[in-house]
Amino acid sequence: MANWKLKHCCNHEQIVFLIFLGVCSVVILALWRTVLLMPFKLITVFLHEASHAVACKLTGGHVEGMQIHADEGGATHTRGGVYWFILPAGYLGSSFWGMMLILASTDLITARIAAACLAVALLVVLFVAKNWTLRGLCIGFIIFLVLVWVLQETTKIRILRYIILFIGVMNSLFSVYDIYGDLISRRVAASDAEKFAEVCTCCSGVGWGVIWGFISFLFLCAATYLGMVILSS
């Protein structure tokens, strides 16, 4: 039975989970502006744009294409759908996927499922990609996931769960960090929050950014708590 109150915390698995989550957070923030994290940052941009696409399809729209650029920018071209639902889906969606990946990392079976789903998503997007940066990202990361999977199954290098956890933390932090970068440290008029403020005028772009950032942070907190509960079982 799940230990929802986390009594008698913490067992070995919980300690490893917390330590690795903390190490991932520190490493990601410390190396954020370096080329070392570029492939993983582009994956977070991919999940951000994919979330726009999913929101568009869910509201009856049509996805005309996706782009991801080497400067970590991206765009999803849609037609129709519910605009006020599609716009916040990028940041909130990537935070949600981050939470799900963190939770998936708590067990090898769910980590395998998460890796397979991510590979399938990359394969699907490969056929609607509008530029070679996105195509290269899809092909490169599919190969990377396959290699990690092979190492997991055939050698003593068992890192699949930790790779999934790292990608999950990266997505969770990306939303908060990118919102801060686009709306606080510098104002980007074309940001999702600024566009959303034109539709929902009760808040400014910065206001919506703060709200989305707070929700993203709650997703990370929920992922940490639920992960601890799962590992207590």
C-alpha cells in the first residue's frame, strides 16, 4: 500500500531518487547556457511545440507543421482549434510531460514505456518536421534512446531510468526558466504569454507568465512527492 504520508522516510530507492533529482537540477541550471545541454534543451523545445500540436488536435484544429531551431526557438503552425487552449499548452504541456517522465523513472517498466513513447513521438514528428534541425533532432534522439535501451538490456550500464528522470527534470525546469527569460529578464513580444494576454486581457503577459511558471513549479513538486510515494510502496 502506498505511504501517502511518507512515514518512516526514506528507504534506499527514495534517497537515490531525491539525490539524483537534486543533482539533475543543479547540473541543469549550472550548465544551462553551455553546449553540453543543447540536445536535451532541444528535446524540451520539441515537447513544448508538441504540446501545442496536441492541444490543437484535441480542439479540432489542424497541425500544418513544426519547426525547431538551433538557437532553441521553435514554432508550431496550426489552423483552427481553440486558440486560448493552444497557447498555454506549450509551457504547461512540457511541465506535465516533465512530471510524467519523472514519475516514469521510478520503475524500469514505466521507464521503458516512456522511452518507447518518446521514440514513437519523435518518429511521428519526423514526417511533419519543416526544417532539418528538427529532423536531425528526431533521428539523433531516436538513435540515442535505442543505444541507451540496448545498454540497459545487454550490459551492466543500467541508465535508462536516470536518462528518463533527467529529461523529466529538464522539462520541468525549462518551463520556469524560459518563462523567466522571456518575460522577466527580457521581454519577448512574441512569447506565448504575451500572445495569450491579447486574448485574455485580465492579465498582462508577465502576469500570465508568473501564473504558468507557478503551475509548472507545482508540477515539479507533485512529481517529487508522488515519486516518493511510489517508491515507498
